[in-house]
Amino acid sequence: MSGDDWLRKDRLPHIWCAGCGNGTVVNCTLAAVDEIGWQRANTVFVSGIGCSSRAPGYVLTDSLHTTHGRAIAFATGVKLADPSLNVVVITGDGDLAAIGGNHFIHACRRNIDLTVICMNNQIYGMTGGQGSPTTPMGKLSTTTPFGSVEPAFDLTELAKAAGANYVARWTGFHVKELTKAIFSGLSTKGLAFIEVLVQCPTNYGRRNKYRSVTDQIDYMKTHSVLKQKADRLREEGNELPEDTIILGEIVKRSLPAMGVRK
Amino acid sequence: MSRVEFWQGNTACAEGALAAGCRFFGGYPITPSTEIAEHMARSLPKAGGVFVQMEDEIGGIASVIGASWAGKRAMTATSGPGFSLMMENIGFALMTETPCVIVNIQRGGPSTGQPTMAGQGDMLQCRYGSHGDISPIALVPASVEEMYSLTVHAFNLADIYRVPVFIMADEIIGHMRERIEVPDKVQLSERKPVIDPTHPFRAGCDLIPGFPTFGKGYAVHVTGLTHDDRGYPCTTNPEMHEKLVTRLFNKVESVRDEISLFETINTDSKVVFISYGAPARAVEQMLHDHPEAQIGHLRLKTVWPFGERCLSQFPNAEVFLFPELNLGQISREIERHTRIPVISIPKIGGNLHLPQELWEITERYL
């Protein structure tokens, strides 16, 4: 098998815009589930609502496309009812951090054996570009027409504080590192959370002076720093710019977990 | 064979669920339903099942739907405020044809209202509360025995028709204690097998598709979006939407007389009481106190879908008297099905109608 065999080909082409980063995340996810040797028959993809949440519909496994923000709660039921199933949640920043924030925190606290992959495009893409909890301060959206005045959520710090066993952040540019991180997430007993910053040229880039798809990818590339380097710089007394994107494994630990296959 | 117990209604409900093979409970504590969650928390692990206390009722019903797709008979229990929170996901269960059982031990509303007092104010919410055209099933127990038997029946109906089934009890029935004969064995139905795995949502003439349980290799896509027979989203095709929603509606409405359960007393009477849930007990006491009056009684065990056939059991009826613990929610539904006057006897505040009170109203019509 290869990652390609996991695609539900009769549903292609997908609905995502040209230049969207979500396809890259699906590609890395399927490469990882294939590499780890999971079988399609006992793997379930669960999602909520939004651009990201259409991903499970393109995967040839049992898949549950649920209500806005509730993917993790549905996935909790699937996993606890049948721990022999491998359950992956695909979500977005609005789905996970706004309407679904409470389910996210409690799933991390329970450390339930799910892999949660968040495609963070910092915007509500499907509904036409409204501000989300991860829209950076000052950035434009249809509901922040003068620039967002709210601080953005750091989802990895949230997952870490709430108790998840594995937390990592990458961008859609870092495909090899992202695939490895998803692999590590799938291997984790307990909740694994992988945040992926992805470009949204249609609804985020267009309003925020990224003239092309690659402009936004360049931005993510040039503004990101590995966690180890960031830690070292801080230890040496350096202050990092506020818009620094910290990448890499944020947490890897073995706290007691729920719903692990016996 | 059976054994005799002296149980609270909520205990009987949980025991009925366990007897029906329920092996997943996801919920959130709320008065006056909490004893059901507590009983399941104690009993499910011993029965090889799973109890999970979720972060809210939205998560509770979501986990129940997830567990149902993983092949378990699954339930939750709540009351008014929690029931309101569940509405969106109840619509998801209806759209995706997910069998599950939702128990509502009704209290006084609106809002936080009267947490410890009885009400029947959610009877229209269970029918119309989730958005879109829907048709769920709602059963109403009027005794501890029925808290057990109707819960078993609810799981069977949920699996047969692939719908959420409500147990719309109330605080009085949930908390009162009565003698109950518990059967050693109950009759259980199964979910229909999948006929065509490439079109898992294709239904035969009974309008009910087979159930493609997760983990069995069906690679089924389940979505709350309007979908075709393959389960694939198809949201802008008007014919597809009409066909799907009409089927979901008709698979329950077309068999409402089969689903509809009721009991009758004195069917040739001119004055006929209609009741469901706790007020039925007041009616029964009044009938017992005044046998000479030969008053009729139609007690509904199924309120939704409403099977109008039950009204024709009383050919001589000249008036229907209908006590409810709300301002006349189901009385209005009865009016849609008959030309005989329906006199609503509403009562809110938490107390049950007194038999004497009902008799005084009855005397006006004798």
C-alpha cells in the first residue's frame, strides 16, 4: 500500500481552492498512516465543520463528518466504544479553538487515545474569511476590518497545559518533518496534537498582503524557529520577535491515557 | 420467570437499558436525571461497557452517536437545559440515521426553571426542537415498570428504524418508587444488515437502510450534509435533498400506527380522558374513585409519531379531557386529528393534578 491507496478517488476533485495548504496535510497524514502500517478497515477519520473538516470525506476509511466543533466529542465515543479502532480527528482553528475549545481541553485532560491534526489557516475559510481565535493581532478579516484586536490562541501551549501526551507544531512547508510528527502522534498512547500552519490564499493571504501563495509560505518559513533554538536563544537572554512561529515537538510524555487498545 | 424489586423510576430506566444491551453511556449530570448516570457509572464497567462523563451535554450526545457507529447500543440521560443543548446533535443523529436513546426526565422550564419539580414542557421540543423537517420517536412511561420496559423498547425501535428515540419521562415518574416485576430476559431486535456496501444509504421499500458499523471494512462516509445513497455530500441538488429528507420523515411517519402504543379503558364512554406520563396516575385514581361514572381513558405510551388511530377507539366520545404538566402542548396536536372538542387541563409549577380536581372538571361534562 501507499498513501495513495487511502484516497477516496471517486470523490475527487476536492473542494479546496487552488493554492490551499490542506491537501499537503492530507498527503502527509496518509503517508504517516500508511508507514505505520494501519489498515483501512480499522481506521476512522472524524471531523467537524470547515474547510479542514472536509478532509475525512476524501479518505477511503470509515469517516464521520460531524457538527461544528464537536469532532473530538464524537471521536471520544467511537474510541471508547471500540478501542481496537485507530481514530484520527482532522479539524481547523475555528472548529477546534473557538466552538470546540472545551472538548479540546477535556480530551487533552483525559489524554484519550486520539490523534488530533489541526489545519490552522488562521481564518474561517469556508464562510468567506472571518477572524478566528488564531488570527494574529492586527491581521485583516471580514469581521476584523480594522485589524484583529484580540490576542491569538497558542494551541500547542493549550494542549500541553491540558495534559496531552504529544504536542507538535509544523507548517505546510515542512512536509518531511510534519509527516514524522504525525507518525509520532499516531504512535503515541494518549492524545497527540499536531498543529499545522497552512496558507489560505483565498481568504487570508489575499487580505493580508500576501500577493501569491508562495509569499505566505515564505513568511511561515522565514518567521519560524525550531523549539530547541528558541529555548536556547531565550536562555541566552535574547527576546524573540512576537510573530515568531515556534516549530517542532513541544511535548512528548507518557502520562496515563484513556481508551488505549489492550 | 421474573424477580420482584422496589425501584426508583430512574433505576428501572438504567436497568432496562442494561437488559437491552446498552453498553455505552455518555452524559452530563443534571437533576432530576442524575441517578440514571450514577447507576450506569456503577454497572456498565461490570458489564463490559463504558461510562463517560463528558464536559457538557453537547459532548454527551456526540459521544453517544460516535459509540453507536462503533457498534454499541448507546444512551444518554438529561433534563430540560441539557436537552436544549443536545438539539443540534440530535438533528445530526436524525440526518445520519444513528440509533440511540435519549432519556429526558422533564422538570419545570423554561430555562433553569424548577430543577427538582416535575414538568412535561419539552414534549414539543423533542418533536420540533432540532432544525429542519424531522420525525423522531418519543415514548412516555407512566410507571416504574414502564421506565424499564419502554427503555428496552426504545433501544429496539432505535435499531429497527435507525432514529434517536426519546424517553420523555418526568421527575415524578423518575423519582417515585414502585414494585416492579423484572423479567429474566427481554426481547431484542437487531440493526438491519447492509445490502449494497457501495450504496450504504440506499433503502428498500421500508425506507430503512442497513447499518454499516465502523471497523467492518465498509469505508462508509457519514455526514450531516445532504448526501446521496453512497453517503457522499450532495448539497445543492434540490431533488436529492427532497428525496433524502422525505425518506427520513416517512420512514417513521408511514408506520406511526405500528409504532404507536396506548392503553384504553371504558371505550364506549362519552367523556374520555387522554393522558401520558405522571398525569395518567391522577386520572387512574379518579377513575378508581368514581367507577359508576364509566369515564373513558386513553393513555398514550407513544406520543411521537402520533398515531391518530388511538382516537377512533372511542366511537361515542363527545369530549376529550387532557391533563398535562404544561400549557397544553399535546392537546393542540390532538385537535389536529379530531372534530371532538379537546379540553386542555394544564398544570405547571411542579405539582400533579389531584384526582378530586379532575373529578370536579369531569362533572361539568357528565
